[in-house]
Amino acid sequence: MRQQVVIVTGISGVGKTWLLERVSQMLPAQVLSAGRLIAEGQSLQTDLQVPYDNLRAGDIDANQKALAEAFKRRLDINASIILLDAHVLVDTPLGLKFIPCD
């Protein structure tokens, strides 16, 4: 079976999570949140619970690595569609930071 991964991006509060929850009621899809996956990955690396809201202050490269590792762990191999709620722009303490899609 070939899996399709669809990444839905947008700024915080635009309604990505709301939309993906509605879509997943109509399609047999697994919905994942990049932010939650990053928090999970960072918590596993540090043995400390990382608050979701503190992620924007973290190192973007470390967050992306944590995201990739957690995505691999959480991926449902039986799901034909994976919907990932993600950001490509984050408001950090140092200003807006672009997150490359790769």
C-alpha cells in the first residue's frame, strides 16, 4: 500500500487542527500534529516534559530532528493517508523564523 502524506501549514490559530479533525471524519486518515510530535521527541531526548508553548524558543534544527524521529515512531503503517498539521513560520523570541519544508 502506498501512503500519502499531506502537510497542512499555516500560522497559529488559522484553523489547521479544526480542519484536519473534520477531514479525518470523512476520510480514513491518521492526523498528526508537528508541534506535539516535536514536544514528544524533545521530551524523550531530555527525559523532561517539554511544554508545547516553549517549543518556539528552542533550536529549530533540533526541533526538526525531534519531529522526524517522532513522526517515524507514530506513523500508522496501515493508514493510507497521513495528515500532518505543521508550521513553516514560527514566532520566536528573536522574531519570525522560517522553517524550510525539507
